[in-house]
Amino acid sequence: MKHTAFPPDGSRRNAVPARTAPRQPPVRASRFPILALLSLFLLPSAASVSAAPEPITYSVAFTYRSNSIAEVTAVVPTENRDAVELMLPIWSPGYYRVENYADNVRSLSAHTLDGEALHATLSRSNRWRVETKGNPAVRVSYKLVCNQRTVTRNSVDPNYAVLNGGATFITLVDSQSRPHEITLNLPPTWEHSACGLPPIDGKPHAYRAEDYHALVDSPILAGRLQIREFDVNGTRHFLVNAGYVSDAWDNDRAVDGLEKLVQEHHAFWGGLPFDRYFFMNVFRRSGGGLEHRNSTLLAVASSARGPSDSWYALACHEYFHAFNVKRLRPVEFNTFDYESPPRTTALWISEGLTTYYGILLVARAGLMSPEWFLERMSAEIALLQNSPGRLHQSLHDASLNVWESSNSGMSRGNPARTISYYNKGLIAGLLLDAKIQYATDGRKCLDDVMRLACARYSGATGFTADQFRALAEEVAGTDLTEWFRRTVSSTEELDYSEMLDWYGLEFGPSDDPNARWQLTPRSDASEAQQERLRRLTSPTRRSTDVR
């Protein structure tokens, strides 16, 4: 394991040194069979690379005056069509809320490469039609208002910028399989840029996306950044801080903690599916995080002391998403339509189980105690059991109706009638984990279900909710139809009894509506029960029967 820091004098003009020039992650089939399979799904074929169409190229410049502005110029191939249709997405994968990013576009114009003006009109709320006059390519220029500090939108500040692909880069409606190339033109005092896309050799702050999906899935940080690197089993990781970092923030401890989390993920999954990964840590007023294929964008309060347990859990949650959602995903997410949000009943698996492991793996990595894990589980149970929405909306429906009627974080539903699949999905994970262990006398657990799902359904395959249930039944060796009906598909009260018995726990007696759901080890718990609870939060143990 190693830790390095870039020099502060700007001598490194990109966040990633040159030795990470575009290359595919190695396929280590003999060591990591599951991750080798993932890599095969993600590698483009030689034929597809050779037949790749001409890329759309972008240059981006930044200004910070009274308004925060990014100026974008795109050269768009037309294949000599008389007109082309351009668009910006209306939503971002992983953030289940309709956001029309075109609302922030100003002064869009189109010209030939020789400078002749072309007719460009708004044909839909997020589309533009450009009359090309038969030219093989057109130059489209526009300004973006960048003053929204969320994990899906853009911000430009005096010392740094955050760009999200879906909110930034206009593309051809039919060009999602086309390469896209970006060049950032930074102000003189901005030293670095960071992005999960492979850099273009010989060009500072330039990146290439194999297709539009990769571009949307790769946020960009640029400016006066603090960059630290660490290595886990040959995979390079970067912690990139942007914004005002207070003296109370301990960056050494943050890097050490992230390294422990990555090591735990490596043990859990049997390998890592990328050759580099970025933790983009932005200090500003808003909070939250969003997962991407080999990076995450984290928002941290400028006054943050720490890193705190909540920051570790957030980083762990988003890193777990690099496997569960980015590689292993519902079939409805196999092909994204950026103008039509998808619907699935499986978000409790993609988000709820990720939230469960986002807390559990922090404890397994030794960053927090087993008692902390029980406190977090207790708080989640109390949140659900004190929510009237639990009697009106199921996990199935909270997933399916997230765009308009859910209480899952992005589009706030009526809390008296809705639930959060993050919250109830986490609890479902805790209960399902115990149920599988109970059914197999501790030989199997939910970890085995996740690894088996990854082996069978990751990449281009995808899974259905029924297939996930069948996997859980296969690992448990018993029928789970009634458990899934009650826990996932109905609004009946959850049954905690099996989980409590397996781990030797009880809910502490109290008249307080929160304290009454406090998970407490029983004074008469057997040695076997105590050992099961210890094993739950101990470093990952691997089953030898993952196929």
C-alpha cells in the first residue's frame, strides 16, 4: 500500500499521471473469476473500436464573475445530413428525479467550421434542431449557468468547477454509441483536473469517452485541487478535495479510512473491476453523493470535522455502487434513455441493500465498532416503525413509483403515505441476511447472494426482481416466496423475530418511540448467538461455493 501526494506547484497538469493513459483493466481470471467476468462485459471488441464513428469534440472554458458560467463549444459530425437534432438529458442515472438540464443553457448558436451562421431552433424543451446546409460537421456554442451545487448539476466557483456530463454536454439524439472527447481550458491559477475517463495522450486536461454513456457517467473536477493517491492490489485510487477544506478535516485519516474500505470491498467481491477510481470530495454547503462507474462525487459541508462516521458510510455506499448498480443492475437499467426515465421494482435491491452494506462494511473495515453498527440499524428501524407511510406503501411500489410518489430522497412524497426504499430496503437486507444464515445454519449469508448475482447477471445481462429472489432461495436452500411477499410486496409489519433470535438481540424496553427500537444484546444470549453477531461485523469471510 502506498500514499503519494501531487506537488502543489502545478507541475502535474492532470490529476492522473501519464502512466494511466487509456488502457483496459487487466482480466485476472485465475484470481478473481467474478471480476474477470465483469471485465469481459465491459471491454469493447476490436471490431467495434475500429468501426467507431467520428467523435463529437468539446472545449470548455470557465468564467466566474457575477454569474458562474461554463462556455462550451462542440464540433458535431453530421454525416452530411441536412439537419441534426441535439439534446441534453432530463435526468441522471442514480438520481431518480426529472431535471431538465437544458434550462441552464444560454445563447446557443451554430456555425459551419468556416464560421458561417446556421439556423438553430429549440424543437423541444431539451432539444435543438440545427440546419446544417449539408456540411459534414457543425460548431455549436453555448453558455451554461453553473450555480447549482448538487451532485447532478454544475457549479463554477473562483477556485474550482464541478461538471456533470448529463448537465453539460449536448449531443446528437442518435449518438449514444459515438466517442466524445473533452478539452478543458483552465484559468491560469487552476492547476489540476480529475475525471474517471481515460486522458488523451499529449493533451493537458483532455479526456475521451468511448460513448455518451461513459461521458454522462464521469463527473469532472477542475481547479485548485488537493489530490492524494493510494493503491490497493494494483488498483490506483485518488481522493480529490475541492473547495474550502477546513483545518478540522484530517486528510491523512480520510485516506487511511478509504484504503481500509477498499480493502474490505476487495475481500468482499474478490477483486476490483477498474484500474483506477476517484473519490471526488467537494466541500460546500450541500451534502450527498452519487455513484459512477469508476468515481463518485461526494458533497461535504465546508465546516466538516472528520472524516466522520457518516462520511465513511457515504463513501462506502457509493463505492459499493460501483458493483451493485454500475455492474450488477436491474434489466431496466441496461439501456438508458436520457429523455425517458426508467421504472423498476428493484431499487430496494440496488439502493436499500447498498445502504445496508454501506454501513456494515464500515464496521467490517474496523473504522467503526460493532456497537456503532447496531446503533445505526436501530435508528433505521425506529425511523421506519415511526413512519405512518410503512402501512401504505410497499418496497415494490416505492421503487416503481420513485419518480412521483416515494419518500426516497430525490422527489419527496407525502411521508404519511410513502416510504424510503433506502430505509426499508436496508432493514430488509438485515432481515434477509439473518434469514439466509438461519436457513443454512450459518454456512451462507447475504454476501453469497450478492456475489452470485454479480457472477450471473452483471454487465449486459441484468437481473429481474424474480431472478434475485430465486438466487436468494438458491443460496438459502429454501423457499422464500412468503418472506418476499410480506417484506417487499406488502405493507404488513415486518417480522424481526428471526433476526433477533439468530443474533441474540432484543429491543430495549422503553416508552420513547425511538429508544423502544434499540437493538440490545440479550443478557442470556448463548455463546453461539454472540459469535454470530461478532461474525456479522468481522472482516469479510468468503464462501468457497460461489458459482
